[in-house]
Amino acid sequence: MIPAPTIKVKFLLGLFVIFAASFLLLNHFIVQIIETSNEKIMTQDLIGLKKNSSVYVKQAFMINHFGNDEIYFRQMAKDVVEELRQVTSSEISAYGVNGELVYASAGWKNSNTAGDDLDHALNGKTSYTINYTDSTAEAYYSYPVVIDGKKVGILRFAKDFSLLYEQSRHILDFISYVTIAIFAAAFIFSYILSRNITIPIVKLTKASTEVTNGNLDIRLSFRRKDEIGQLADNFGTMIEKIKTQIGRIEQDRDRLEELNRHRKQFFDNVTHELKTPLTSVLGYAQMIKENGQTDEAFFDKGMNHIVDESKRLHDMVVKLLELSKETSDREAFEPVLAGRLLQDVCEGMKFKAERYRKTIRCEVEDGLWVDGSEPKLRQLFINIIDNAIKYGFAHTAISVKAQLVSGRVHMTVANQGEDIRTEDLAKIFEPFYRANMRKSKELGSCGLGLSICKAIVDDHQGSIEIRSADQETSVAIELPYTKPKRGHAE
């Protein structure tokens, strides 16, 4: 398959055609103008010859007292021809009214005895013809001699116009050379201009092909400030934006893949966590149905297990509903005095802490306002302090602090207990994930409390972080501080 011509070839070919056509048209018009001018000069010169020669012939007739007879014209033909030859610097011949040659000057050529101009003169008309031979141009001019209204003969002039035509040819050659030089200069300039335009376009085409093939590391650098330079800059900007968009798409793809992975893991965990207590409940219920109350000890054990597993199943369903609610659409927030709310939660949790042989120390600054939901924040504080109570060492104190730091409400809950491994900290906010599986099950945990806490904090545009080292675990929560509106009491 023959490749299509490039824009550079099309551009140069178009310029060549335009210049060639322009040159031919210009040369044609110049030749026409010069030929018309030459004919006008020759016509005026020959008309002048006729006037002068006619006056001279008439004067000759008058001086010699000749009549208007053709005989007298034949008698004086020699004198008229020689005299006019001297005056006009032309070769002259005289003819009778019937066309025979009467007398010719010495330079008259016998080969020129016939011509269209002579035929027209025999018919009473004035006419001339031009003969071109090699580099000479000779005009033959014939007109009838009329005396007192009667034709008495014919005078025919042979005038050399070679010099005029030679000058015209030189002028035409000069104009042609100048025109060719101008067109050559214009063509060279156009060629340079076409290169200046087409070379960047070719580079842009190659660059766009690279981009089409997936190479986004292509770079173009043109040191020019015109439209092509702007085009190259825009092309580079476009590539950067494409790379940015592709990066975002890849991030979104990875995030969606991670989200789908978490979602699948979540549903798998939900299925497993719900299936385990249901299987246990169903098993004990089936055994009790078969054995009835014959074995009171087994009956009591089975019923207690059914009740415990049912409670755990109920708590798990409630937590799942809470987690679903926290990840749903955000409800309308209002200013909440978070410090006072945290103090109330600490007071309410003291009784549970005492049952676990622990104490709660609460240090809260005044005026810690946040924009949020009071029920959700209360649930957040309860879950965090409840974990500190359940997983802390006995006979230790749980430290709860809240203060304003750099325009944000900073709250920490710290307890003494077993360290959480680093690999567990990275996944601790995932649903159903439990750092200490055995102890968590013993305490009735289903692994949803911290997920709910993370959802509440995210909903309030805050952050939550857990650190664990040297047998101390601390939960740090930061929420945006908001100034209290008029009418809200401390």
C-alpha cells in the first residue's frame, strides 16, 4: 500500500504548483503587453511614413506640373523612391496600379515582391505585414498613391524593426529572470517556513502516537513562543493531566478492590459469626428435645448455653445495626459540649469499673465544644472506656483526659494491660477483627465496637488512633473544635 503524502510534501507541492502557474500566467501577460506595445509603435511609425511620403509625392506632381495619370507616376517613380529612401532610411519599391514593379531601391530584395500587404494595396487598402527570420523583424507597408481622387500607383516600404524586437526580447528575458529569482526566493522562504511548521507537527504526531501506545513519559520542548510553541505546551499539560487522571483512576480502582475485599471479608465474618451461635443453639435445642428433662444437669447446661448464645447473637445483631447506621447518611449536627459529655460517661461507667476492680480518673477542660451528634459521641465514649475496663489489668486506673490543642479537641483514654501487637493495630478497626481472640470471646466481644467508633469519628471529620507499648494502651481521639453559639450554656 502506497503511504499517503505527508503534510510537508503537500505543502511544498502546492507552493510549486502555485508558483509555476503564477510564473506562466505572468510571462504570458508580459509577452502580450510587449507585443501590443510593439505593434502600436510600428503602426504609428508606418503611418508617419505614409503621411510623409504622400506629401512628398503630391509636391512632386505639383512641382513638375504632372497630371494625375499613372504614366507620370511611372516616370517619376525612380526619383521618388530614391528621395524617400534617403528621408525614411527604408527600402522602397514602386508598383503600377496593376501590381507590376516599376522601380525598387538598391537594397530591395527580390524575394519580397509578393505579400499580403501588396494584395490589399491593389484593392485600394493600406496594409502591412511583418516577417520574422532568425533574429530579424522586417515590416512591409503598402498603400495606394491617390492624386486628386485617382489611384496612380502603389508605394511599398520595407522597414527593419529588429532593434525594437531585440530590445523587447531583452526586456522580456530580464523580467523573466527577475520573476524567476523572486519566485525562487519566495519558494525557498516558503520551504523554510514549511519546515518551521511541519517539523514540530511531525514531532507532535510522533508524540501523540507514543501516547496512543501508552507511553505517557514523552516530553516535548520547543523554544518558541508562537502558536506551535503554545500547542506543544498545551500538549505537555494535557499529558500531565492524563497521567494525573490515570493515577486517580488507578487509586480508585485499588480503593474499590480493597473495598470489595473488605466487604467480602465483612460478609464472610458476619456469616461465620452468626452461624457459630446459631449452630450451637440449634444443637443444644435438638439434644434437649430428644432427651427432654430426664437429664436435669444437661438440661440446665443446655438452656444456659442457649441463653448465653442467644444474648451474644442479639448483641451482635444490635452492633451490626449500629454499624450500618453509622455508615449511612450523615444526620444534622449541632454544637455539643464534648468535655461535659465525656465526664458524664466516666461517672456512669465507674460502677462497671469497680466490678472489674479498676478506677477511672477523668481530667477535662471546660468549653470543649464540637459540632456533632450527642448520642453518637456518647456511644463513642462508652465503647472506648468499656474496652479499657474489660481489657485492662485489675487494680489499675484508667486515665481519661480532654483538652483543646491547636484548635482541635484532643481526648485520650489510657489503661494498663497486655500490649497489642503491631500487626493487630493495623487491622484493629476492621469489623469482626479481635486482637486477642480467646480473651475477646470470653468477654463476649464480637469485634464490632472499634469499627463503630471509627465510623463515628470519621462522620465527625475527626481522627482516632490506638497506641500500645510497655503494657499501656491509649486511644487518642481528635475532633474539630467549634465556637459555641449564642444561647448555648457551658
